[in-house]
Amino acid sequence: GAVVSQHPSWVICKSGTSVKIECRSLDFQATTMFWYRQFPKQSLMLMATSNEGSKATYEQGVEKDKFLINHASLTLSTLTVTSAHPEDSSFYICSARDWERAQRGTQYFGPGTRLLVL
Amino acid sequence: GNSVTQMEGPVTLSEEAFLTINCTYTATGYPSLFWYVQYPGEGLQLLLKATKADDKGSNKGFEATYRKETTSFHLEKGSVQVSDSAVYFCALSNNAGNMLTFGGGTRLMVKP
């Protein structure tokens, strides 16, 4: 149980295009989802917190117009990297929080999406 | 603010060796503490957790004890396997998992 999926797992795009990444909780409802970014051999950096039905909360230094987040349902959040540039190339990981399992809000992570912008 | 400090890697061990990865934290209140593992090319998996002082989290032979007096949550395993090779992240949350603060990660390499 507590499975989180991401799609796509790999994406290569040209500079200037927009890329949408989906994060789904498959067997539980996630009122809150989180988006992280991870550079090679580094730790995870929280980008934003996504709450179902409301606007995302972005961490300092993260451009909200660059990284659009939509959390339209209890099982789906999307991250859109708009007008992607090579410096946006990274590993993007989402996580979902499951309150109903009474696990003190443990976050369950997706497998990640590797983005390469040429 | 909250912070997590892990020992820097990589840690290279032979199979069946004893593993310790140190983790210390700074936080207000009574945080929950986690260890996550990331296998190559994958996302993070929850390995174990502890939610209050003196709790011991355990899973797949790994253990960590929440030590409030030393603000530590060291990860241990008595006998590592090649399949344990991965990056291990210590993390804390002091508001029921709403926001995780991660350590820098420690890469473990186990050689046959």
C-alpha cells in the first residue's frame, strides 16, 4: 500500500518547451503533496507544497510562474515546468502525505522524473 | 530552524560488515525522525521512523534509536549486503510530516 506514481519517468525536451509531470497516489487520498528537486549526488530540495483545491505554497527562491503546480484532486498533482531551459534539467520527485493511515503524516515518495532540457 | 547533519560518504564496506551512518539534528519541540533510502535511479523509500524519544525504528535489519539527549538518530545494520548499496537520507519533521528536512545523504557501497 501507499504507492505513489510519477509520469513520465524520463523526459527530454528542447529549450523553450513546457513539460508536465504527474504525481498520483494510487491507493490512498493525499490532501497534501510535495514537490522536490534533486541535483546529482545532492539531497532533496523542497520546491513547493501542494494542497488539494488550493494554491501551492512555494519555497523561497522557487519561481511560481516557472513551476506551475495544480492539485485538482485528492489523488493527482501536476508540476509544469514552463519554458524549460537547460538549467531546469534535474530529477523531480513528488511525495504524498496520507493522514488516514495514522502514520503521523509519513510522506510516501514517487519514483522520480528525470528531466533533460537540450 | 530545523537542520539535519549526516556523515559524509561514500561509505564503502565489505559484505557482512557492520554499518553505522551517523545522523544528528537540530529542531524545536519533539520532531519525528526518519530514514529514507534511494536506490540508483529511483525515488525515495521510507526505511524506518521513530516518533518519540527512545523509540527504535527497525526494518529489513536496519535499526535507529531516537536519542533526544544527544539529538541523534544513527542508522545501524549488523551485516550489510550488496543489495543495501544505495543513498541513505536522514530526515525530520516537527509537524506531523507536513514538511521534511533532509540531511545531505550518505552513499553506501557494499562490495562482495
